[in-house]
Amino acid sequence: MKNNHWIASSYYELGYRSQITSSLGAKIDVARNELGNVSQITASRLEQENWAAKIQYNELGQEIERILPGDVISKWQYDVTGRPKHHRITPHLSNLQIMHMFINRIQVKIS
């Protein structure tokens, strides 16, 4: 505890963290699939809107997709030995945001 603030964790029986809370009102819930991999993270703070990320894995337990707030999607591809080969992030951008990037000469590969 520092400056009278604290962070606490709760765990599943197998030792995986299931929830994190703080004295400042933060609450993070961690859901896991049958292999113990994180499948969803949901965060909230007091009366603010929840934030959630959903995560999917392949049959080897490697992360293949993460869906983040704002419809941002992160996808991974792996080579035959299991090493990361390609990582694509698909942002959900408005036409105004794309125009702003073009005007400021920001080079971003948008799918």
C-alpha cells in the first residue's frame, strides 16, 4: 500500500489470476478458456463505461486474434515452426482520421 492506495488480486484454484481491484475503483476481470489462456479481459472504473478485449488462440495455444475497443483487431500468423510470421492491426478509422494521417504524411498500412 502506497499513499493509502492498494491493488488486490483474486485467483482461480489453479493459480490463474481472475480479478484485479484497486482502492481507486478499478476492477479488471480475466476470463480464461479450457486451456487456461486468457480469453477476455474486462476493465471498469466506478461508473465509467467498461473496456473489453477478446482473445482467440489456435490449437497450439498461440494468440491469433485480439479484438480491442473501437473495433481495433490484432491478428497474428505463424510459420510452420510456430514463430510469429505476420502481425496485422486493423484500425477502425473514420474518413476524417484517414485524411488527417494523409495530410500529416503519416505512413500507416491500413487494411
